Amino acid sequence: MNLVLGVLLAGGVAWGAYRMRLLTRDGALGAVVVGASVFGLGGWQPSLLMVVFFFTSSLLPRVLGRSGQSERRNLWQVLANGGMPTLAVWLAFLAPAFAERAWLAYTASLACATGDTWATEIGIRYGRQPRLILTGAPVPPGTSGAVSLAGTLGALLGSGLIGGLGALGTGLSAAQFLWAWGAGLAGVMLDSLLGASVQARFVCQRCQKRTESRVHCGVPAEWHSGWRWLDNNGVNALATLGAALTGFMGRF
Ligand SMILES: [Zn+2]
């Protein structure tokens, strides 16, 4: 019954996000699966965390004046951030003995995804000189693996907000809130480390710019360095997995 209501509610939100040009068509379909799972199996409290993640990270580029830069999220981008929280919800449902740990994993993976997107957007808008986390080399804002003071603050705020909502909504204790927050931040850190080291880089065949996207200027870009299969979505998925596992290990 809740699942039916979940499909309807998530369908409404996804439709609205599609109309607001936040999601592509297949991205909206993915959002329905994610949203229906979270609401259908977890109810409104965990759903609130997902909604806050989705709308703050989708709208931050517009709010901070990067409207020209913000692109619709496709299915892979939705799953890279929303897949791990969705798996955690299913784990809580299918294995009630692990429910408490699963909710910690859920909160931690969403705290990671939120902290990471807030770090990127706030870092791009307010960061002075981002530097690569491993070498300290100065790089353009928005480069994977770059860190700045403003971006770090964004990560603290974004993942702290989700952890706090988790404490209110899913009944985490104060210690669990801190654990989920810390696990989320650990995931953000993992994201930066992978982005600075093994994430694939490509070169556009049309404008010759280096890019993190497989497609640039509408044509497939050529692989340049890093692990060919590990693009930005893969890094996000691994980071949220790391946060989820760290969250899972805490219980108290
Ligand atoms: Zn290009």
C-alpha cells in the first residue's frame, strides 16, 4: 500500500523535477524507483532526507548563479548518488535485524552525496584557489579532487544537515548522528581522493579541452589518463558506498 503511494508521490516529484529541467526522462524514471523505495519502505521521515538532498543539490547551482552550468541529471547520475541509499532502505526492509545499521548506512550515504554536491557548488562559488587534495597543485574550480576552504565548509554543512535530519526523522541518537555525519564526510574525502588520483580524464576531439566527461561538444571524448571505466558517476557511487559501509559499522 505504501509502495503504491510511494510510486504516486515520487512520480509527482519526478514529474515536477522533469518539468523544472532538473532531470532527463530516464533520470526521472530512476528518481521514481529511488523515491518509491524510500517512501514505500521507510515512510516520510527518511523520504525527507532524500527530498532535501535532491532539491538542495539540484537547485544550488541555480541559487548560486550557475544556472548556465547546471545540467539535467540522467539515470546514471541519479543512481550514482541515490543508488546506495536505496539499497540501504531495501536492506532495512528485507533484514529487520540489521535495520538500525541500515538506517545509519542510509543517512551516511545521503550525507556523503549531499556534502559532496554542496562542497562542489559552494567551492565553485566562494572558493578562492582550489588545490588538488594529494599534491596541493592549484587547479580550476570544479576540478575533481580539488579542495578549498569554502568547499570543505559546504561539505560540513551539507552532510551535517542530512545527519541532523536523520537524528530528528529516523530516530538516531546523538552519537549515531555524529557517526553518520563523520561517515558522510569520510565519503566526501574518498570522493576527492579518487577524483584526484584514478578517476578517468578525457580529451575533447573537437575543442581539445581536457574534460571529466565521456562526451564533450556533442562528440565522444578520447581517454587520456586514469582508470578508463571510473568516471565521475563511478567515483560518486564508490564514495557513497564507502560512507554507507562506514555508517553500517556504527550502531551504539
Ligand atoms: Zn569540447
